[in-house]
Amino acid sequence: MEKTFKKVVLAYSGGLDTSIIIAWLKETYGCEVVAVAANVGQKDELDGLEAKALATGASQYIELDLKKEFVEDFIFPAIKANAVYEGKYLLGTSLARPIIGKKLVEVAKEVGADAICHGCTGKGNDQVRFELAIKAFAPDMPIIAPWRVWDIKSRDDEIDYAEARNIPLKINRETNYSKDKNLWHLSHEGLDLEDPANEPKYDEILELGVSPEQAPDKPTYIEITFEKGIPVALNGEKMDGVALIEALNKVGGANGIGIIDMVENRLVGMKSRGVYETPGGTILYKAHADLEEITIDKYTQHFKQKVALELADILYNGYWYSPLTEALNAFVDKTQENVNGTVKLKLYKGNIIGAGMTSDSTLYSEQTASFGEDEDYNQADSAGFINLYGLPIKMIAQAKAKKA
């Protein structure tokens, strides 16, 4: 390698990729490696990481608790926007990468590192998300991406590399799914899932919940309260964002909620098949969208749906730290000023069924919409409205008749 580094900050998860990267960095550059683990809610996956990182060659291990910031600054804006990628994906991995990239830069500056390293492959989206975040806060910082330069070609090669150096792994060749876990979701890719013809082995791979078939035969009712588009209480109990999502993951998972099987279009151009578990997130998106139906006016709601599509693409593609994202989030925040109220939902075997909602900010008028007698709507007015609204169609029809 022509380039040399003295100290490298590594985004460290303890998974297959980063487990061997510490050794590879030291062998390749002879550098000091600072392993940085970002706690975004992956829980037991962090167990034993410090001992493992130091035992496999890291000079320092730093663990950052980012759960609160992850929820309030990234997950909540996505909920308020109703941002869904390609109609299915609730951006579980996409939302976590920008905050991790930002914090990697902060650590690199604190420890005096001269490069940042990540374990993303050259085929995936995460390499883009990490590197754009790093560029946003350290535009001149060198970035090392081993998958783009080393001789390793597959996950089997990685396992061979680890076994040759006695690096402990939590996986084996038979259960070698590529996973990403955080407070918001868990993804599964690889192995039998690479063939879209194969039905996922849900009873074997699910970790956050059960399949709908295994869910209880009795529905579960819950109530979620929102203030300015942000969920603040579950069943009348005030909770912070982290606790609320954890509670919804538990009840949603138990009822088979939030299991998505999709073939998505990656930023790099290929199609990729994955299974996503997002139980709590799926519930929150449904509840929030329902509440907007009675608290946002028609034209704002319709335009916001267009913004949601654009914002989902931007976030999926790693452009969180951009002027456009900032502007769109500002628009969304404005729309949420009156998104206040409580939504009741029925959870049953993978389904989320609306069971009523209330809001002091509602725009719904039972009197106006009623089929019964009312005092504020003159049905005779609709005749003139239809004549004006339909005038272009009438004129086109007259022109066609005249031409014929």
C-alpha cells in the first residue's frame, strides 16, 4: 500500500466483517486501531465486544450510547414524514448510519486518528451512507474500505481468514446470514434469501417476534398518543422514545407485526432481497398516518405524501446531511403542529387494524359529514360547484362533437 496510517478509527460491530478488519488493518498498515462501537439499540450484540476488540489487536475500545439521539433526531423525523422506501422499507439501517458516521468523525478528531475505516462491502448501500456522513463533518479525512481493496472475495473467505488467526466468531458457515440490528429493526440477507423463489424460513430466522401463524388467536388493543407528530405515550403511560419503541417492539413482535420480505433497488444499481423485522416501527407509522387523516388539511396531506417519497429516497441514498433534507424536514415539522391525539389499534396475527382515534386538533366534523340533517352544508350548492369544476370536461366534449 502506498498510503500509510498511524492510527485508524474503525466502525466496530463485532460481526464477521469488523472482526477480521482489526487484524487486516494492523497487517496491512502496521497502524494502531481504535474500535468504536455505536450503541443504537442492538443490545446483546454489544456483549463482550470490548474484550474481543482488545484481544484481536485493537489498542482502544470506545462504546457510544446513541440510542436517545438516534430516536429523537433520526427515527422521529422519519415517522413524522411517513418516509417509506419503495412502499415497504422503513429505513431501519438507513436511519442509523448517518449518526454513526458523524460520531466516528468526532472520535477520530478526539483521538488524533488519520483515517476512518468501515466494513461495508462494495456492493451495498451502507458504504455510501457512512462515507457521505464522514464527508459532511470531515471532508478531507481518508476513508479505508477493505472490501474495495483486499483479496478476500466472499464471506467464506472471511471465515477462513478468521479461523487462521483464531479470531472468535458468533456465526458459522451454515447460519451465515448478513444481519443488521438496532432499536428500530433487524435485517436478514444472504444464504437461501438470495433466491427470490425461496420462502423465508420465518420460524428459524425471526428474532424480534413470531410469524403471524404463531401469534395469539386473541387480538391485542393498544393506544398511542402523539404530540406534534411525536409519539409520547403508550396506553396512557408517558414514555421517552427509546422505552416506547422497546415496548412496541415487544407487543408488536408477539403479534407477528412488521415482517417485510422485499426485493429492493439498491443505490448502486442492483436488486437485493431481504427480510426486515420492524414491529414497533410498523405500528408507529400506521398510528401516525391514521392520526394525520383527521388533523391535516387535504392539500397539505397530499403534498406531504409527495415529500415523503422524496425524503425516503434521499435518506435511503445517504443524503441525510444535505440542504434538501434539512429543508424537507422543516416542511414536515410545520405540518405536524396540530398532529396531536390518541390512536387506538388492534393487533392481530400480523395485522394492524384501526380501532378509533381522538384529537383536540381534529378537522373532522361529524355534523358536516353526517348523512343526517345538518345546518352548515347546503347540498344545493354542489350543483354550481360541479358546473364550474367540470367546465373543462364539458368544453372538450363540445369541441369533439363540433369536430365530428
